[in-house]
Amino acid sequence: MTRRLLSGKKEKAAETVRRWWYQRLSAVALLPLTLWFIYDMSTLASLEYAAVREWLAAPSTIILFILLIPALFYHAQIGIEEVIEDYIAHESQKTAATTLTRFLAAVCALASIAAVMTVTMGM
């Protein structure tokens, strides 16, 4: 019984450390991508649809932007899961909230990428 309890605590600690590292890695990935996005958007002559569409159609821009989107949603998902872990006491509610958070982050990331592709292709 004690061994199972200790191994459960070790697994929980390992999961916590893994999530901590993933959040730091996503933050490191977001830093240059966010700085690039802010700089590039500030250099646009106007924010009219046609100008943004032309800017977004550049191969380097679309690649960096599509890298930014999942990194942003993944980082947000991890942060929200930490809040859920800290403030929801019941395991069933915690599991449901975490599952919903992961689902919504994935759906929002995919919808954002689809929207970017739609704008880029001119649909």
C-alpha cells in the first residue's frame, strides 16, 4: 500500500515537473515569435484587409504565424490547467475542466489556423 502511494506521488511530481518545463519551453518559443509579430505588424503601412492579406501571403510570414498560433494556445492551456489544479478541489470536476480546456485550446488553434489559411488564399 505504501509503495503504491509513494509511486503515485512520484508520478504526480514527475507530471508537475514535465508541465512546468513545457510551459517554460512554450514561453521561450513565444518570445521571439511575439516580438516578430509585433515588429512586423508595426511596419505595415495600413491595417486594411488587402494590406494584411498581402503581408500574410508571404511564405516566411505564414510559416511564422502558423507557428505562433499553436504555441500561444498551448501556453494558455497549460496556464489555465494550473489554475484549475490549484482552485478546483473535486477530482471529477478537475478532470472535466482540464479535458474541456484541452479540447477548446485545440479547437481554437485549428480554427485560427483555418482562418489564417482562408485569408491567405483569398476565400
